[in-house]
Amino acid sequence: MSEYQIVIADRGWVYVGKVARIQDLIVITDCYNIRRWGTAGGLGELALNGPTGDTVLDFYGTVRVHVLALPGGEVECDDAVWSSWMARNMRARK
């Protein structure tokens, strides 16, 4: 399983970050809400290639979602792409 995942939660919320399962919760750290995908190929493209210039991500920190609130499930991301992007953007946040 990939360290970074896109999580499709209830009511249209879509997040990306490091995912861990703790009992009935999905805990997403280094979490961003994906406000605009900015891709032609949808979430699959975003998962494999990372954000584009048109992608809009809002930093949320840590988010906890109950497993029953995941109607769309989780999409595994390319860890190398996302860890590189996260490292650049976490440094920029400081």
C-alpha cells in the first residue's frame, strides 16, 4: 500500500496525504483538500503524476475520517512523486 493516498470522503470531500488506519478511522496527515483537480485524466492522473499548474490544494494538517464515510474509497498515489511535492511545499509553508 502506498504511503500517500487520495481519499474520497462523504459529501464530495477529497483529500491527499499520508494515510494510516487506526481502528475505524482513516487518519490523513500532511493532509491537503483537493479543491480543484486541474487534470484532464481525473484523480488517477493526479495520483500518478502529482499536481499540475491548475491543481488547487488547501493545507488541512491532520484529518480523521470514519471508514463508513468513504463512499469513493482510496486511490494509491505514486509515493516518489508525492513525497517530493510534499517536501517542497512543506518547506515553503515554514
